[in-house]
Amino acid sequence: MKIKILATGGTFDKIYYDHKSEFHIGDPMVIPILEEANVTFDFEVESILKKDSHDLDDADREIIRLKVQADPCDRIVITHGTDSMIETALCLLEIENKTIVITGAMQPARMRYTDSAYNIGVATNAVQLLEPGVYVAMNGEIFDPRTTTKNVAMSRFETLT
């Protein structure tokens, strides 16, 4: 089973420029994370956007949707900024016969203290086990994007009650 990983930017791939006190989106960090983890599943990473999720618009979501729909792989993980990953997930709900898991990070993967490695681990396991559909993998849980929200104050995702 092959997993296609589409990188769209977001905090997951951010690089901090100290002298400028700002972040920029760098190359996908998922490759070194999975190589360091010595995973044995077949995967391919493709960077399709390098944007903060605050900057994603409907045209960007359409690029993501078309890329997922056209890809021959039926197991797809998307690394995405956490601020608008739910919106993107909702745009993918009509895609049939694919298991799609969106994940991200609250802290950049290049930082010492980050949730990125854990989140990509959960996402790549989930995409292998779940039935076709669209899911969000954050904070050690798998969420249905139709009933999920980001709790900014608590830095976590939650199921709406």
C-alpha cells in the first residue's frame, strides 16, 4: 500500500528567521520525519502549496481538491496549517473511494518541541486503517471534519457538542 503525502505549507513546514523575527514556509518536513522513524510503508511526498493556512483561499482549496481527486493513490495524507484545515477537509468530502487524512502542527517541525512527528505518525497510521472518507488527525485523535473545531485557547482540536 502506497501513501501519497501532499504538503500545503502551514506551521508544519515553517522556518523561523531569527534576525527578521518572522516565519516562512520551507520544504516539506514530513520526509526527514518519516525517514528518522524508519517507516517501512511506501510513501511519496509532493509539495503543492507553500502557504500559511490563514492565506489559503477557495482557489487554493480547489487546487488541493483537484490534486487529491486526480491522484491514482487511494490513501492520501495532507499536511496543512491548523487554522483552516477544517475548511479544506470539508471541501474534500465529495471525493469518493479515497481515504484522506489531514494533519498539521501547532509548532513547526523544525522546532525542538513540536507535535508534528506525532501528528504525522497518527495520520499515516490512520490512513492505512480507516475506511474511505475524510478525517482530521490532531492531538492523538481522529476527527470527522463536519463535527470538529479548533479550540485556539487550548491549542487543540475538539468534537463539537
